[in-house]
Amino acid sequence: MTQDELKTLVGQAALQYVVPGEIVGVGTGSTVNKFIEALAAVKDRIKGAVSSSVASTERLKAIGIPVFDANEVGELSVYIDGADEIDGVGCMIKGGGAALTREKIIAAQARRFVCIVDESKKVDVLGKFPVPVEIIPMATQRIVRQFAALGGLARLRLKDGAPLLTDNGQQILDVTGLQIRDPMAFESAVNQWPGVVTVGVFAHQCAQVCLLGTADGVKTLTY
Ligand code: 5RP
């Protein structure tokens, strides 16, 4: 099975976690796009969605699903999103699609995070995938130095030769060279650095369920 087919499988499998009559939290990325396509079939059975990015909002609206502002709704039953890496206890690296801050906000608003990934994303230790960090631009060089002190190399994410701007109008550093053996401590520490908006390690907002797309079908991992 191709990676794309595995993404389709887990996107469809995630439908079982969508609660009829409720608002579902929707993440961002190519795997979530498969989930949004699957959601089209049950759109009349849900009240709507809260979305983690402009891109997902546009896709949801295009298939006729009402999109609510996070401030308009209370606790969500479920948030469904992909990840760049997920470890053995449900901690993740996210933000490859630059939506990490809104993703973490919605994850915090949901009782259950259902992570949908193909098996290439499963790791023992987080850090092979560059850790995305959304930052306030005036703090860039100091944050780069702080990561260097931890053995990491932080590079500004570019788009068409210019710094990429997130949906929040901020920039992203991608940090290589880290092995994150204590994701909870790492997330807490980096989030305290002045100028960091969000670090793309999701340990405090880890997944409770992972739908893992494998050659043998979808495996359900719970944490
Ligand atoms: C976006 C994310 C995505 O969930 C992550 O990058 C995985 O994306 P994809 O499903 O395209 O592999 O965190 O900010």
C-alpha cells in the first residue's frame, strides 16, 4: 500500500470517533485532508467543526460543514489530527504544516486527541523530524542560540525565499539535532523561553488514541 493509501485508511477510520450531533475538532495536513474527505459522507450528522488552520477551514466549508470559532464552543469530545512523529506513549512532534499553535489550542479544548498517521511516523524517541517552533521574530537569534546550547540547529522556515508566515502572522524555526527523551520537560522548558509562541512537541496535549496505518490495516493504539 502507498503512503497515500494508508493516509486514506486512517482518515476513514477516524470517522468512528466523531460524535453525532456534536462539533468535531479538525487538524491540518495531508492525512487530515483524507479525514475531511471522509467527513463529507456524514456531514449532516454533525453540528460542525472547529478548525486548526485557514487551509482546513476552507476545505471544511467547501464540503458544506459549518466552521465555528474556538471561542464560540465549549469542550469538544474529540480532536482529530495527524502528526510528524508519535512515540510509544502518544507524545508527538507536530507543526510540519505550520499550524502547531492552533492545533495545540484545539487539542487542549478536547477531551480526546485521536492521532491519525501512517506507520512511517511511529518512533521510539522524538527528534528525527525537525522540531517546529512558532516564534515572535524579534526573538529569533536568541532562540537560535538557546537551541544551539542544547545541541540543536534552528533554521528559519522559508516559503518562496522569504520567511514563512503562519496563520497567526508569526514565523517558524525548524530545529534538527535533538533527541527528545523527556518530551514533557522539553515542552515545558521551551515554552517558557521569551518569544516562543508554541513549541511543536505535544506532550501535555498528547494523543489518547493513535490510528496507525500499516500494511496489515489500521492498528488502534491507546495511551
Ligand atoms: C500540521 C501538522 C500535521 O499534522 C503534520 O505535519 C502531519 O502532516 P501530514 O498528515 O501531511 O503528514 O502538524 O501543522
